[in-house]
Amino acid sequence: MRLYAIARIPFCLLVEQDGDSRSLRLHRLDGGHYVEDAVAKAGETLSVTEPFRWAMDPGTLR
């Protein structure tokens, strides 16, 4: 993520897996580093409007 921040990439989406469960963590660039902007665990929906409209339940990932 540090290299993404240096390249000024405005958003970074991480998919994390814990056993059979997954979560999504959206980070946005704030100055020279990323801050967590939104989190969704399986059964929840991560909805974003920037950089484009998008929604997903991480429980649907395989």
C-alpha cells in the first residue's frame, strides 16, 4: 500500500480471508497515507460511490 500511496492511487480495496469468511476493507488516500474508509464482513454490503458506484457482499466471493 505504501507504493500505491506514493503513486497517488486514490483508493485501495483489500479482500481479507479468515477461514471460510471474507471481508472487504476500502482505504482512501489522505495526504501521503491510506485511512480506512469502509468495512464489510460476510452478510454485509460494502457500498461505495467513489471512484465509481459499486456494492458487494463479501460473502458472495469464492
